Amino acid sequence: MNPFIRKAVLFACICCITHFIHGQQKPLTIAEKTTASSAKPFKVLTNGKQITIQSKQNLRSLMVWTASGHRIVEEKDLKTNSYSFTAPAKEKVFYMVIETNDGKKFTEKMGVK
């Protein structure tokens, strides 16, 4: 292969690699992840099997299901900023979807003892 062509291909490869490296997003630090996760407008409080959701704004709907896929809570048109329920005795991990009055949906994974 001609040395000029070899140098041109090498130069093109180096330019492409540097372009792609700068185009990627930098990973979030632990502090940034904590800040992003704390931006939710609600808190999930647990006391044994009693679970309480307290929100800064009114909740529109709430759905909670177990890790095995059984739905245990499905509430629509709540119009309240606090909701409590008791988790089933055998289950330890739950998933929930919370929708606020402004239409934003949030998902949360939680565990109880």
C-alpha cells in the first residue's frame, strides 16, 4: 500500500475516534445520582408492613404490585397527598407507579422487612 494512503487512512481513523470519544455522555457521579433521585415529589415511609406515601402535590393514581407480579393496590382519582396500605405478609419487594395531578409518572422499587 502506498505510504501516503496509509497515512491518510490512519489520520482519518484517529479523527473519527476522537470525535466519537467526545460525543459520549460522561457517567453520573454518586452525588448526581442522589440529586436526580431526590427530585421526586413524594416520600415512601415504611413501618414494618405498613407503607405510607406522602407527596408534596396531590396524587392522581397509584398502582403497587409484588415482585411475583400480583397487584395489591390500584387506586385512581385519589385527590389526596397521602396514602397508606399494608403489604402482604409473605412479600418483601414491591414496585409502584405513582401519577401526580400534573400528569407526571414516577416508578419506585421498595423493600420491606
